[in-house]
Amino acid sequence: MPALQLALQQRGVSSMVYSPGTSPPGCEALLVYSATTSWDTRAFSNDPIAYLSAIDLTLMRQGQVVVTARYETHGLNVDRFSSSRQKVTSLVDKMVVARGL
């Protein structure tokens, strides 16, 4: 969550975290997210490490989906151990480009 809020802030978007269904009436848009954590070992190591293996972001305005973005590791991609911040920032950037926001 902190990585997502930082990526939004870098784009000039202020955000607040709410439980599902509890956003305030004046909220302009809703960003719904889900993340999956997996475990694996890095090359030449026996110590398991947690990493974000999937992230889904959906931006909604007035109950309508505006744009979605997904990150998912596949197989032995080396980026699977990259930071959460890198993954989330990349997704937010893709959402902005996709919608011209």
C-alpha cells in the first residue's frame, strides 16, 4: 500500500485508504487493488524470500471502470524479485498512458 500511495503522489494524486464500501461521498474516483505474494529462492541461495507475484489495479469513476492494469510474474522472470515500488510505479504509469491521464 505505501508503494501504491507513493506512485500516485508522484503523479500529483492524493489518496486515502478506506475499507470496501466506506469511501466518502465526495470521492472522485476509486482505485481497487489486489496483490498476491509468493515465495521463492534467489539464484545461489537457499533462503526463501517473499515477492509480489501479481498485482491488479482497477480505476473506477461513478461506478464505471475507467482503466485496469495487471502485473504478473511468469516462470523464472528475473524481475519477480524487483521491489514492490518498481512494480507498482510501472503499473500506475501504464494506467496513465492507457488513458492519457
